[in-house]
Amino acid sequence: VNFFSYWFSDKLVLRMYNAREVDETSAPQFYRMVAELVQRAGLPMPRVYVIDEAAPNAFATGRNPEHAAVAATTGIMQVLSASELRAVMAHELTHVLHRDILISTISATMAGAISMLANVAMVFGGRDSEGRPANPIAGIAVALLAPLAASLIQLAISRAREFEADRGGAELSGDPRSLASALQKIQAYAQGTPLIAAERNPQTAHLMIMNPLHGGGMTSLFSTHPSTEERVARLLAMAGAMRR
């Protein structure tokens, strides 16, 4: 499943979101913005897509920089200023530059392997002289806790990659304050404007610049993204350091 996802996830995700590919003729300002950032980053030009959704969000996908795609909703283009949108696309291109799709695929593979091995251990674990499980409680605990631990590690990796993409995007755009204000606007608008395609396909939420599936309290432990407040604080600190 992970092998298939690595090779074909970009096509699947773009189809799930009914994304339409654009070029310099159909979306000149947006396309040129991406092209300018791509040149600054030294990347191959990715395919560029627009998603007809009111919720503001964006994502990057593709197994490597040579097979990458970036997409943004029509909502994010309406909500953000030109400098904020540029900073968001710089964030997404940083994911491409850092090969984060490969990293997330490896972490998902490892989490799946740990879960599978935990189930195998429970079924084929130690037996007593009468063939019964030697310690059934321990076996059940392993089967429950190992997948949970693996998932938490996977989510921690995802959050770390978002922090890195924020930092790299701020450096690429040269404007950490615009990225910070973009994140604040996206969060504010997203509260009342659901991303319909993400609700239908929650497994794609980790791709977005901000998790479109909302939750609080303990659910933040299982979030694919760090808190917006912490992301903004880091970006504003970065902006202050760049001014010195």
C-alpha cells in the first residue's frame, strides 16, 4: 500500500480534490508567482493546480522534485494578500525541496510495520505447557500500545516537517511575517468554512499547510500539524532575528 501510495498518491490526491491544472495562460499571476519561487529555490517547475473550494488551504505532493505538484484553493487566493500567498507557496515548495513526501511515506511504512508486528506477537507469542498464551494481558497491551506509539511518532515527524517547511518557506520568500499572518488568516477563515474534499478524505489532511479537520484538547496530541500559535510565534521570532 505504501509503495503504491508513494508512486501514485499525487494523482490520487489531485483527483480527490478535483484539482484542475493551470498554466501561465489560465492563471498568469499565480503561475508566475510559483515559477519565481521555483527559480529562487533551484527546483524543477512543478505542475500547478487550482482547487475550486472556498476554504483557504494549499498543499504539495509528488514523490520527488522532478514529479512534484503544488495546489491552492480558490479560497486562499481570495483571502490572502499577494505577499501572504507567495509565502504560503514558498512553504509548499520547501516540502518539495526537503522531499517530505518520501519522509512521510517512510514514517507511515514504519508505523504500519510496528502495528503488524505487534499483532503477530500477540497471536504467536509465548505459550504455556497447555498451549495457552503465557501472558495474555501483556499480549493485549502490546497489541494496543505499540500501534498507538507508532502513530504518535509518525505524527511527531509530520509536525516537525511543518516547522521546517515554515522556516524554509520564510527564508525562500524572505518574508516570515507574511507567512505568519497567512497562517492566522487561514485558521480564522477555516473555522467556519470546511474543506469539503478533506472531510471526505481525512487521510489527506496531513498534506495541507493547515489541518482542515479541527479539534482541541487531547485531539491536538494526534494532530498532523503543530498549533498555529506556536508556528506564528516561531515565524515572528525569525522575522525579528532577520531585522538585526
